[in-house]
Amino acid sequence: MLSTCHGGTPLLYRLTLVTGMVECLCFAGVVFGYASLVFVLKEDGYFSQMCVNATLTNNTLNATDCSGQDEQFSLVFTVASFLNNFLSLPNGYLFDRFGTMATRLVGISLYTTGTLLVAFSNAAYSGLLFPAVACISVGGIMLLITNMQVGNLFSAHRSTIITLYNGAFDSSAVVFLIVKVLYERELSLRVSFIVLSICSLIHLLRTFLLMPRTWIPYPLPDYYTYGATFGAANTYKVEKFEMTRDCAGKRGETNNTSTQLEEASEEKALSFRSCVLSWFFLWHVLWLSLMQLRHYLFIGTFNPTLNRLADNDRSLVSQYTNVFAFTQLGGVLCAPWNGLIIDRHKSRPLAAGETEREANLRSSALSLLLTSILCLLFSVSASSPVLSLQYLTFILQVLNRSFLYGGHTAFLSIAFPACHFGKLYGLAMTMSAVISLLQYPCFALVEAIGGDPLYVNIALTVLLLLVFIHPLYVFLHCRKLAQERANTQTVANLKSKTP
């Protein structure tokens, strides 16, 4: 059972945890179910004017060449995924500067705008998909950013909860599968997206009742409360303990243990600039960017790739699309494994002189390595031209994605001060967005060479070998720290023996 190890209001904490889980699972990452949505959009004739010799008969599009249509759908996802990451920097600044409520209100507004644009679009206004999908994507990631701090309420399980929420974010891709299944049972796309728009009222209620106005501090002070129903007590507690986000090193005032005082002193020296210019951050951005590019290209080209492998068999494409979307549910089950890997040391006492941050870093090295291996296996499987092998690809894809984003978030929360988390998270996603733009020229290159992505997939797989630098660097850094501690202890022992 999760425990807070503080006075607090455990029931309030648990309500926040559960409702945040539902929010991430049902709304935050629906854009990654784009492959299911494309199937529906094609049925409704979106971008059908890009097909050569196209006709729409009984709601079924018949055409000899729809590569132009596929290119437009790929471009919609490229723009949405780029903005999703690129705008994470201003979103992170918004969160660090103005807090949870302001960030959530902006995110909810964007999300609702996107769902309404899809609801009232049609084949004649296919261009509305560009701002619509982008708004859904950016709004969803803002909901995730504000939810990840919930892990601060349960310090012993912090990384597990962060990765759990990221797994739920990935699994929310199944929402567009539900939209697809309902569409095949005669429920229109418009009705489904109007329902998603109305659900924004739930997000608003949660913002005012179950989330803090500013931030959830870490470490968590005793008797910390928040939410509209706690009135003046909430204001007092936030103002009193917001020092925990202060980069001036006051974090130690909330806990008198020598270990936390040492960590607070270490964080004091870490300015935002020094964090950004550190090898930790630079290698981490490369690690994130390359794997993210691989996933984005896979999702953005999913439908045309399936059509090619299935010889344009519509029922077979629909079947594989459903299976792929359904496997996304596995994200919420797989992601906590990564958190448990990172948190596994917390049941054991720290070594002499070892800080909690160092122990966390040591655990994260294994997490980063496993994520890298999973991505390499996923890329190899996705490169195969065998249709039946794609079932394995789907499993590896959801495993790797659930490890990737949860591990990314957990590493930033471990390696850098909490007061820089929003900005660093945003900057990392923004920098990775630039790399993710390569998915569109990759898609165009595939189309130019006849639609066979084999050579592009091989090139990306080779490029992915670079991601192994990051876990190796973290491992060597931790080993260096352990050696320095051992040397210091040896010197101290010698001095104690000297008369």
C-alpha cells in the first residue's frame, strides 16, 4: 500500500493519485492512437482529393494511388508531434513560474479546442486536422506535466508513480481505437469528439478540487494540504513550504537529516545553465531524441506500411490496426516496472557517505540501458517486411514507449533540482522536437524509393546504437563517485589511526 510518511491527508492524496491516473489514461496521450484515427478519417474521405483517380462510393474510398493522402496524414502527425515537444519549453516555464492551476487551465483550453475542431471538421475542411490534432497533443502533454508531481506525495514510490502516469499516458492511445470501433458501429466521428469535449468539465473540477494552485513540494512537508476545500490552510502551507522549490538551497530546512542537507547543498550549486550544459543533460537529450524519432516515424507511417504489407486488404489492415491500438493498453502495466527498477534501492540502507541522489542515479543507469535495448529490438522487428512479425513489433513498441517516457521523466527528477524540472523537461522535449522533424523527410524518402522503408529502417536502427552512450556515461559517473567515497573513507581511516 502506498504511504506518505507524513501527516498530510492520505485520503486526499489517494484521490489525487487515482483521478490523475484516470485523466492520463483516458485523455492525456490520445494523440498516439493516431493510427486508429487515420483509419476513420480515410473512411470519411479526409484528404481524398490528394488521391489519383479517387471516387467515394458507399462511404468507401476507391483510388489507384493515395500516396499524397498518406503524406498529408503523416504531415498532420509530424506537425502535432513537433509542437507537442517544441512547446514543452514554454509549457515547462509556465508550470515553474505560475504553477499547476494556470498550466492546467491553458492545457484544458487547448485540448477542448482540438476536440471541437475535429468534431466540426469534414472532408471538405480536412485542413482543420492540422490545428486540431496539434491542440489535442499539446493540451494532453500539459495535463501530464501537472500530474507527474503527484509522485511527490508518495516519496517512497516517487519514481514508480511517475513512470505509472507516463505508462497511462501511452495507454490512452486506446481511446482512438474506441472511437474507431464505435464508428464501425455507426456512431459518427462528430459525436465521439463532442463527448471528449464535454469531458473537459471533469478536468476543470479536478483542477479546482484535487490539485494545488501552485506546486506539490518535494520533500513533502508534514501536514501538507491543498485543494479548494481546504481554504486558508492550503494557502498557509504552500507559502510556508514553497521554499522546497527554491534553488537557493533552502530545501534542507524542511528536513534536518544530514543526507538531505548535503543534497540541498549540492543542488544549490546547480543553476539552470549548468544543468543544461552538463553531459548528463546533453546525452539524455540525444537518448530521448533518437528513440522518439523512431517511434514517431513508426506511428506516422503505420497505415501506409500496413497497407503495403497487407496488399491493401482493408479488413486485414483494420484487424492489425485494432491489435496495435489494443496493445497500447499494456503501457500502463509495463511502465511501473521501470519505476520499480529505479526505486528498488529504497528498501535498503544507503552506503556510508552515499546520498539518495547517487543511489537513484545508480538505479537509473539500469533503467536507461534496458530502455535502449528494447528500442533496438523494436526497431529491428519493425524493419522486417513480414506482416505476422508485426505482432511482436507492437509488443516491443509499447514496452519501449512505456519505459522511454517514464524513464525520461524520472531521470530528470533524479539528476537535477526540482526547481528546474519544468524547464528542463520542456527544453529536452523542445530539442527532441527538432530531431523529430526528420520523420517527414524520412517518409518522403520512402515514398520516393517506391514505398519500401527497409533501407530507411536499417539506417535508423544503426543510428540507434548511439543511445547506449547515455547509460554507459551514467554508470561510469556512479562508479567514479563510489571510488571517490572509498578513497575518502580510506584516508579518513588512516588519519584516525595516526597518533
